[in-house]
Amino acid sequence: MLLMPKEQGKKMKCPKCDSELKKINVKVHGAENKVTSYQCSKCDYFEFEPMSSVKVIEELREAPLKIKQKIVKISQDRLGIYFNNNIIRSLDLKKGEEVYVSIPDKRHIVLEIKN
């Protein structure tokens, strides 16, 4: 476990090779906050700072489910999309259910499940 320095300004040391650790702010895809990581350039040891890690994990949990899908050709002039199992389970979708489709702009499609 990474030990924080007791004195302000004191450099942190790698627990494996005793070299100085460098503080790096790491961007996590889908999160606005960054995670603080302490990394050793000599032995490739790294560890994430717990408080910033928890912040990013909480932020990602609150974000909507976002999964990359491919558009497939169904017939001559028709395209379709398959929903993977995670989407099907999270929305409890069943074959034959109807949905409303709206297009608020050229970059978004909104599906509303009919109850």
C-alpha cells in the first residue's frame, strides 16, 4: 500500500526500488475528474490515490450506460441495430415491444419504451 509522506513537500519513494515517485493526473474515459497516480519511472511501479479513485468510480456509476454498437444492413434500403445483452437486461426489453423514436438533432437518437 502506498504511504503518504508525513511532512509536506517530502518526496514519496517507490516501495519496490526506493526511487522517487512522480505524481501524475490520469484521465479516465467517461469521467470529468482525473485520478491521481504515483508512478516510478525506473521499475514501472504505480498506485492510484484512493480518494481520487473513489471520486471517479462514483462519477462513472452515475453516468448512463454507453455501449458502442454497429449499424447493420437489413435489406436494400433498411438499416438496423442489434442491442447487446446488457442493454436488453437493463431495460427488460422483450421481442415485439414497441418503442418511440425521436431525433432531437443530427447526432442523437432517442428511444422511448412504450408501456
